[in-house]
Amino acid sequence: CFLCLTAHSAFSQDPQFTQFYANPIYLNPAFAGSHGCPRFALNYRNEWPSLTGNYVTYSGSYDQYFKNISGGIGIIALHDQQGQGTIYTSSLGLIYSYHLKVNRKFTMLFGAKAAMVNKFLDWDKLTFGDMIDPRKGFIYATGDVPRGGNRFFFDASAGLVGFSKHFFFGFAAHHLNMPDESMIIGESRLPMRLTGHAGAEIQFGSKSQYSNTTSLMPNIIYQYQNGFQELSIGTYLKYGAFTAGAWYRNRDAFILSIGISTNKFKIGYSYDVTVSKLNNGVSGGSHEVSLGLNLNCKDKPVSFRTISCPSF
């Protein structure tokens, strides 16, 4: 009924993770290989669980630096579920990121992603006005012509990252080819999504074999897609293996996160406290969990530079 009563034009945006750097190559493909050794990441997000038509998103990725190609290779898979399985979006992407040492203190990364996307609409889960009996409810079959099914399309993205020892910045453009994702009538181009991000690490004290340093990591992320703007400002406080973070996403939510990160693995949890008109009592906020695994490698150059960016 809702679909029938809405206007003929509609707007949507891509799935978003609030543990931005727990899924770095989704945020910006230029991050591929930035860790050096093989890195695996798994991410789960349940957005607005109190609503019957909530959004559930899964992501899995791998990336690694290869010296012989002077850059990183990444693979990322995404599965997004909307409206209790009414719409599925799945994608598999391959990323290459070229690493360029500009000078002794500054490095640039240039990344590109090519992905194949499958969008599926389960027409049988939709309901229409002509299916309703005034007394008995939904008992009739709709007279509308069945549509939906599967649609496959190619999607291209690119990005860059620049960093020094304690500062980094980046820019990414997703859906460069603006693919047609329509599954019903006419053409529906996927709008380009632009992302800008920057961050720094401020260390307090000196690290020794007896104590850990404390780091404050302020960050900012701006995203734009077809008139929709999102500004996220936050900071992380890191002590040893423990990290705690707090973010504010404009007119939407406060984000609280906590995580443990070691040389081998990391695990994080975050919760979005909704502050918009879709308040927390109605939406149930948003839950997100991330898992990461870092493997050892033999080909990592001694002089390889890593980015001082957050893990969650």
C-alpha cells in the first residue's frame, strides 16, 4: 500500500557502516594493501531493528600489499537486505591500489574498484490495494503484472589517500558509471556517491616496555549522494589494545563504539543512538559488529609505511 501511495520519484542511498575504518576498502578503495600483510574483515550491521522493515547488511573483505606490483589487491563482498527480504543487493568487487612514496614523509595511494552487483526484488512479498477485502483483509490476488526478479550490473569506483606519520586524508567516488538498477519500469540510475575523510593521531607520553602510549584520534567524514549529505565528526581514544570512540552524525545519531585490537586480530562493537525524528524508542537504534584478522607475511618491505588511522 505504501509503495502505491508514494510519489513517482524516490530517493535512496548506499548501505553505510558506522565503524568506518573496520571496513576501510568499502569506505575508500585506495586503502587496499595499506596494512601491508594479508588483512581479513567481517562486518555486520542491523539498522533500526525495532522496525519490521529494517536493514541488515553483511560485508567480508580481504586485502594485501604486493611488492612486485607496487600496490595492494583487495576483494570485497557485500550483501544488503531490506524489508524482511523484499529487496536484496549483493555485490562482489575487485580492487587495485597503487602505492606511491612522494618523499620520505608522505605517501599517496590511488585505488580503483570494479564490481558486479546483483539486485533482487521478491514481487510475491509486496501487497497492493486491490488485494484487500474491507472485512477480511488481504485475501485477493493482485491484478498488477508481476515484475522484479534479478538484475545484474557493473559498478566502478575510485579513490585516493594521502598520509604522513600522524595525519591522513582521502577522497572516493563510488558508482562512477551511474549504472541502471531499475527492476520494474523505465530507467533508474544509481547516483554517484562522493566521500571525503581526514584524521590525525595525537600521542601522549612515550611508549616503553613497561607502559603503552595513549592516543587521541580525531576524524571527520563527509558524504554526498544525489542531494543527501552526511557529516560525521568524532574521535577515538586508544590505550594499548583498547579503543573507545564517540561520533556524531548530523541530524541522525550519536555513535558509541568500543574495540580491542592486537597485531593478530580485532573485534569491535558500536551502537547508534538515534536522535532524529525516527527516535530511538521507535527505531531501536543500530547495532554493528566487526571482526578482523591480520596474518604475517614475508614480502612486506622493511620500509613499508602504514597509516595511523583508527581500527573501528
